[in-house]
Amino acid sequence: MPINSKIVRRIGDLARIDLSVTDIDMFSEQLGEIVDLMNQLDGVDTSSIKEMDSEIGNGHENRPKDIVSEGNCVESILKNAPETKEGFFTVKKVIE
């Protein structure tokens, strides 16, 4: 799909950017080159390349498991609060 001035103008409108005629011409050319490069990448044969995410992993294998061992202790958390209401901390209004 070629990038023409109509597409660049539409992108500018969506981004709420005022583009001059020079900008539209420049971006049309630059975006066209980017699309051409992406089309070149589509032609690259990657069938013999192994997927990296299954080979390397995500690096979190040695981290300890995040297991909740205690919970539902609202009373013990709120017992030191100066004021509470309906199970929540209460604070003075700061914004007027």
C-alpha cells in the first residue's frame, strides 16, 4: 500500500497535528520508505530459525514463587490508624 499525501494528511488529522505541504511531502516519502523496508522483511525466509522465547525462557525460572501466606487481616492493619471508617483509613480533606 503506497503512502500518499491523503494518508499522511489523515494521520495528521487523527494526531491533531497541523502539517504543511512540505511536511506532507516529506512524511509521505519517509513513511513510504519504511513500508518498503517492512515489505522486504516479509520476504525473508525464517523457516530455519528457531524461536527464541522457547529456547531462552523469560528469565524468571529461579525466582521464588509469589504465594500469599497470610491475608484478610484488615483489623490488624487498621488497629494503629488514628481514624477508620468501614474498613478503610480516613484522612482529612486536602483539596478544597
